[in-house]
Amino acid sequence: MKWKRTNTKIIVCPVGHINLVDDGEIPKFCYECGREIDYSPEAQSIRTCKRCGRPISRDLDKIKNGFMEEYKDTGLCIECWVKSNTPMLNILKARALEHAL
């Protein structure tokens, strides 16, 4: 799935499953586990990647349920951080190969 910022909203159930819904849709229960969804601002506050818009978290339980892992506290998922730092990573790979030989 290609992540774009559209009218699609991200709703999180109490377990941490991600439910993608259209703008006017308000599901009462989670699509995956069937638990009732809490729409309070505290329960629905999720961080998203600044670049691709995917939900990110540092909590390992949430990462299994559809979140991407956040790279340190940059606000970027790992994939976007790697894409934005490719030149630096290529230099580090070349230096590591020199030390290995």
C-alpha cells in the first residue's frame, strides 16, 4: 500500500490495531479484533511519519499491530530515514569495507 495523505483517517483500537477509514466513516468496533473503539483525544493521539504519513511508534507491541518503528526521536520511520540519509550510509559502508580488508 502506498501511503499518501488523503481524506483517510487513522483510528486506533485499545489493543493498538490500525483502522483506516474514510473521512465521514465512524466505526464503533475494531475491524481486526472487534473491541469497542475509544474516540477520546488521549486514545486517538498517534504520531505519524513526517515524510510518508505512516503511523510510527517506539513501543514494540504497537509495531506488531501495523505501526512502523520510529528512528530515534526524529519523527521519521526507519525507511524514510534511510532514504533521506543514503549518501551518508554509502560512505559508512565503504569505510566498513576498508576496515574489513
